[in-house]
Amino acid sequence: MNRFNPHTREGKILIAGGIVALGLLAWYALEGPLGEYEKSKNQLRAARRNLALATMYHGDVVAARESEKELMQVLSARGNFDLWSHLSQILREMDLQNRGAEVATFPRGTRSDKLSSVRLNLKGVSAEELVDVLYRIHAGGHLVVMHSVPYIRQAPGKKGLDCSLIFLAPNV
């Protein structure tokens, strides 16, 4: 009867083959089912995080949609609002047109169909009159936004302020 002898050439080959077979088995166990299990655990954690974020943002999205609906109702209820006419009327009421104040349309480029933009140039107005003009523009119940102030400076002769204001209002 032949006994296994690890010192012979055949014995060494069998031992090396056994080690390789055990290594392949260990690699398969770690990379195969166990690796897939770890990958699925990570995917599940990521999915739970995404679900938590989605539920957290859901309330914000619903509130924003409701706010947008309210805004659209206000805009549609205002009728045919013309920003240029609104600003001209305020200047006439305050008698500022006689002092060189003017209203001019301001080109907006590609967004001109969604927004009307108007430049208001005031000359020689006091700080109180400027505040009153701004109050009347925004107190009318219309959605009017001051886009920019290209300049505001002391009028020549140190009598009041000269300023240029650009206002925007949505077209409905």
C-alpha cells in the first residue's frame, strides 16, 4: 500500500494543487456571493438615504407648487397690467414729469415675451420723493420687481438726486 509522501515530486504537486484549490475557493466565496451581498447592502443603504431625502423635499416641493398657484391666481386676477403705464401714471400724480423724469421701455433680449422691463429716470428728486415713488410702485398690488439701479447720484447743482431704476413685471 502506498502512503502519501509529501517529500516526493508528486506529493509537492498535490500540496501545491490543494493550496491553489483552497485559494480559488476562498476567492470565490469572497468575490462571489459574499461580494454580491456586500454590494446589495450598500445599494440598500443608498436607496434608503435617497428615500429619506425625497420625503424630506416632498413637503418643500408641494409648498412651492401651492405658492406658484397662488401667484398665478394673483397675476391672472390683475387683468391687463402695463408696467409702462403704471409708472407714467405715478410720475403724473407726483408731478415729476415736468421736472425731467421719464419712463422708457428697456429691452430684455430673449425673455422679452415673459417680462416687461421699464427704465425709470428721475432727475432732481429728494430722498423723500424717491421713497414715495418706490412705495407707490409697489403698493399698487401688482407684482413689480426692481431689477437694478444703474446709477444714483447727486443732481447737478446739488439739488436732489438723479437716478435710473429698472423695473420688471411679468406678462400674463
